[in-house]
Amino acid sequence: MKHAYDHDRIVRECSAHRPVTSGFHRPPDQNGTVTIGYGLIPSVRGQGYAAEALRGILAFAEANGVTHVKGDADLDNIASQRVMMAAGMRQTGEDDRVKYYETAWTDAATDHASTPMRRATGGSRG
């Protein structure tokens, strides 16, 4: 039986029904951390589908015990950076090639709201 975090299964199911594919690169690590990925067919870019899909992936992660979600986007990929921010992720750093984004939950945050508590864990540049 495939794990719920099976990226290939998520991509196949989403691409058969929606213009966005999204999922996890692998199951959570020993600390409860996953890394997300997503893609969008060009004809529907700019319509909010990617942010909607990412919000769904984040909700799935939180509901299934994930404590920390990471993502990244190339410096010139402004659209992907906006998607992660629109979904509630926070920029936590960047290097000469990539901007890094994260969302983390604590027990207190999940007890009081469905919105993720954002925790910066790097040298954020705004």
C-alpha cells in the first residue's frame, strides 16, 4: 500500500482532474518535516489555482501530524514565491539562486486556529 505522501500518486490524481499538481517530495522525516512541490499548466496561471492547491496540501499536512513544511523558488520565479506567500508560508531565507519558505505548527496554534503559525528559522530578508 502506498503512503499518503506518495508524490507520484498525488500528481497522477491531480493531473487527471485539475490544472495543478501538488504534493510532497517524500514522507515526513523524523522531525515531522516535509518539502512541497507543485506545478501548473500554463493556460490557467494567474487564476489562484496554485495557491488554492497549496493551501489544501498544507491543511492535509497539518491534519496528518506534519509539524513543518518547507518550499523554495528560484529567485526569478516571482509567481511561485507569491503562491507560497498567498498560501500562508513565510520567506525564511535566500541564497544566490533560491528563496526559501516555511510554515510550522505548534500544538497551541492548532488548538486555537486553523491558520498555520509561521515560524522563521533562517535569515529572512523580508
